[in-house]
Amino acid sequence: MCKKQEFYRFIENTSKRAIENESLKSALQIVCNSIVDYYPGTQISFAENIGKRISYILGAGKELFKPSEIIRINERYVLVMQNFNNVSDYEKNAIGALFKNIASMEKENEEIKR
């Protein structure tokens, strides 16, 4: 199986497992955990962007104290990714899209908070 097909299956399986959760926060945590399992030695956080401040909500992986990449999910949320420098832009964009899809399921009565 080529790497692109393997990655596609990873995204598909992770999406299914996340969407099956009733809790939006649990769904996001499943995605974070799956990503650091798929990319060992990385760290990913889902955070709220409040003005110039980024407030951690949840994540997975060990803090690496390396430069971070920030992917905007929407006007309110961002992904903070560490040690993804060897990951293709295609894969980073797909990861961002996965979080965007899940975050879009946020209901009025279920804000994603710590």
C-alpha cells in the first residue's frame, strides 16, 4: 500500500472513531491521540485563539520546546503542531481539514472548553 493510501485510511478511520463519540471534546482528543501515534515524536494541541493569546484546550504528545506551526481551524480555534517539519503540506492540510470538520459540529450548548 502506498503512503498516500495508508494516510487516507488513517484519516478515514480516525474520522469515524471521532464522529462516533457523543462528546465533541472526546472526539477532538481521539484525533489528537491518533495523530501523535501516527507521527511519533510530535505534539499537537487544539487551542482557542483569544486576541493575541492562544489558550490550550486539549492535546497529545510531549512538549518538545521546538518551534510550533499554527493552523487556523476557524475564527476561534487553532491547532498548534510541534515537530511536523517532515510531514508534507498535503498531510498537514488534511489534518487541519479533519479538525475543521469536527470543530464545525460544535453545538450551541457544547462549547469546546478545558
